[in-house]
Amino acid sequence: MEYDPVEIFKALSNPSRLEILKFIYSSGMSGMIEGKCCEKCSCMGDIVKKFDLAPSTISHHTRELVRAGLVKVERDGQFIRLVPNPKALEAVGSFASDVVQSAKNA
């Protein structure tokens, strides 16, 4: 899957989104088992409890993170789990590396 650097940087441009993303990655990476989400992944309820933001604001921020491909959504009954997608962050790193290399070669 191709990741759009513009969408990723847009998603990362908001300080609240950055904090939410860090929370999802810190709680979710240890919970990944063969690409499946388990109880250690972040549920929307966990994020709402953690941050002093309205649920609608958190929903907006997580939608932007999903749109950019930084996290994936898994539904499990009444729970909505947000699963880290490290490949999207790797795409940002590759993009940044290409920019630096182009600047060095100019």
C-alpha cells in the first residue's frame, strides 16, 4: 500500500493527534500478535479516559490518523480498537530520507 506523505504530515501536524498516536503506539505495539489486536491495544474508551478532550474531538483526531494510514480500526463487538500501523511511519522515514538525499545531491 502506498502512503501519501501529505496526509501523514497533515495528521501529524496537530499536537493532540501526536499525543493520541503516541498513546496508541505505546499501548498497542506490545499487544500485536501476528497482526491481530488483543486486549493490550487501545480502545476508543481508553483514549477518551486518557485525554482531557471531548469524545467528538477524539473521534475527529482518530479519524484523521486512520485516514492517513497511521492506525487501523478493528471492531470487536461493541469495542473499537485502534491498532498501530508502523509501515506508515516507515513511509514517512523513507520520504524524509529521500528529501535529505536529494538535498545532498543538489
